[in-house]
Amino acid sequence: MRRVIVVHRDRKSQRTLSRVIASGVGPVTVVETPAAARALVDGATAAVVSAEAAAGPGFGELAAAVRTSGGHLLLCGEGGPTAVLPLVRDHELDHVVSSDPVDLADELPLTLRALAAPAGLCELGAARYLSHGARLEELVPTRTHERVALLGRLREGLAAMELSARQERQAALVADELLANAIYDAPCARDEARRESARAADREIIPAERPRLRWGSDGRHVAIEVTDPFGAVSPATIRAHVARLIDRSTSPRQGNGGAGLGLAMTFLATSQLVFHLAPGRATQAIGLIDLRARPDGGRALVPSLHLHTEPGAATSGRTHG
Amino acid sequence: MAESAPTFTVASAPGRLVMAGRIDERARLAELAETVTAGPLVVDLGDVAYINSLGVRDWVMFLRRLAERGVEVTLERCAEPMVLQMNMILDARGHARIASFVAPFACDGCGWEGGRLIVTAEVLPVVEGGGTPEAECPECQGRARFADFVDRYFLFLA
Ligand SMILES: [Zn+2]
């Protein structure tokens, strides 16, 4: 990343963001408007933009310029889902970062460094988001109905961590939904009927199609990771599903696979949801749940979202669901 | 906190259902709607421990079928997982009346975290007046504060 620009009007936020980026990544330029940032885009540029600035004039042009530069736009999630998710949908954004200064100090350098490295499936997976040395448990289902037993084992592991009832439920939900998606939805993403009927019967999953569930904790976060060998989900699909949270309009019916409900529920259960997408090859989803005691009970105002897509394949995933 | 995978259970009496445990694809809620007789129905959701997306879909279908048959539904003691779904999707509440529900609280004095039962009629004036509900900590009897976003958690009551 050649240049990092912060677009924020609030002095205190400018200082926080500058410190986090300058100390964790490298030099940073602070401006107040998208238009001022647009003029600075030169080569691969990362722009960290407040939701307030993004809702103002010139943001679309900035987003387009950053994309053309081969850079990345990171939106600060300070406004809650109704302020942030329309921007994500309308401007096809890949990154929402926390508005909390403590979270940001963790998340922003990690994200900017990840973006500076070649995109694509990350070998480290969830380990990247936990402190060094955190141990990950791993389970691989060999039959579709084994999912329930695997989730039982996960729940036992979570119980041993003495999480709060809410944290335990959130972690279990993330694993439940991501695993269901990997076992049932990913293999037949283009065939809703097959997806519905696929759930009733217990069948063997051939080795090449088996998803992998991993989880672990470093005392600050619980991380749940599910990787499938299909790569059926596209960034556009993910954005569309979480955008339905804006007006609470998801309308589940028999036969529409829940209308992406599982993905929206997963998003809201996490403090950070990360996808590494290799379209047609693999999808890796990582949900992080914050364990630190927080005044709001540990729920982020809006969870962070990161869609890392392998270069050259970003537009090949088709929207479904 | 071992949630030893309690399966879904439902107890029924005339005009009343008590749901408990885990609402997922095994709960078969949509079929349950057919067994409900005409007249007002109270559904107690206090001991629902978990619901996943397929459970939500079935729950929505359960409410729709009852609405189609003109059954007036009142939800009692809605557990937190159910409240979160109703806050996420309009259809998850449908036309049901909410009599009472559980809200998350935390005590800064002793670190207790948990849910307390809230009566809708009592909390609505507080929330609509811009206030935040309070509760007594069951462990140290200190003041427990509401542990979520007020403008988000009570959305489903509107
Ligand atoms: Zn206390």
C-alpha cells in the first residue's frame, strides 16, 4: 500500500486513527472530505473514511478512484447498521472497520497489513486474528448430519471456556450457520431445489468436498473458522444479504433457503466477520466474538466486515440466494 | 454454562404453548401450527435457549399460518435469542403481541451478567421517554445496568 489517507472531520478520531496507522502500518495523511482524499489518490491507496464523510458528496468518486488505483476503502462503522450497510451495498465496499478506538488499534493495522500482502486464501486462517500461540481445535465432518454432533463438540469446548451464555450462543450460532452453508448451500449454490432436499437425507461427504471447522480463543476473542472447497459465495451476495438488515426485510419462506438469513445472523453475532474468497476454489469465513467486558454487553455498534477476494476473480462469482 | 444440547420441547394446554430448548431444523414448528385450535394463543418463549436461521424460518412460518387462520398470538417471556431475531426481521414478530420479554443486564459491582424479565407495558414508557431500564442485581442486590443498545434492543416493540 503506497499511501494511507484518513477522511474524518472529528479531531479526536483523526488523532486516534493517525496514531494507530502511523505506528502500526506507516505514514498517513489526514483530510476532512472525500473530494480532498480523491485528489490524493495516487497508486495503490488505502482510504479510511468515517461513515459521516462517506454519506456526504464525493464519496462515490473517491470509492471508484481507490478501486481503480488497486487500493482499498475502509469504512468506519460509527453509525450503526442503518448508516453503514447502505454505503456498503451502494458502493460495493469490502471493508467496514470498528469505530471503537480500542478495537481499531487491533483491527486496523492487521487489516491494512493483510491488504498490502497478496490477497486470497490465508494459510493462517483464524490464527491470524488471535494472539500468537493460541491453539485451534479442528473438526471435519464426513457425513452431512454429522454437523449436529460437531456443533455439540464445539459447545462442550465453549462451555469449558466459561464464556457468558450470550457469547457461547453467538459462537455456536456462527459455527452452526457457516457449517450449514458449507455443507448444504455451497455445493448446490445454483440449485435451490437440491439445496432444500439435501438437508433431509444424511449422506457421505466425499473427501474433496469436506469443509473444515476450526475454533480457538486467546482470551480476548473467540474465533470460529469454516473453510469449504467450493468458493461459491461472491462479495456481492454477502453485501446483499447483510444489506437486508437495514430495513429488517428478510422474508424467509420454504424453498428460498432462508434468503441469506444465516449469513445476516452470523454477521450480527460477531464483532468481526472476515471472508477470504477464492471464487470457484474455496471460501473461508472467520467470525470473531469479543470476550472483553464492554458497556454495551460486548456487541459492536455494527460488526466489522472484511471481504478479501483473490485478485482477478473478484467479479466472476455470481450473485445467488 | 454447559448447554448440553437440549432439544426442542413444547408443552401445550388449551390456548397456551410453552416452547423450550433449541429451535433449529429439528423443531418442526411449521407443523405445530396445524395442531393449534382456534381462539387466542399465548406462547411462552422463556426457556428458548437457541435459534438458528432454519429455526427462524420455521418460526416465521408458524406465525404466518396462525395469522392466516386468524389466531391472535401473544408472546410471553421472549428469551433473548428470540428478541434478537425479532429485532432483525419484521416477520419474526409478525402480528404477535409482546407481553413480556427478557433483556440483558450487567452488574458493575460484582460482574454478574444475565437476563431479567421485563413487562412490555412497564418498559415502553421508559424507553419511549428516552430512558434506560434498570434492574436489581440478583447476586449483590446492587443496580444492574442494561447491557445492550437501547435504540436497537427495543426495536421489535415498535
Ligand atoms: Zn452485582
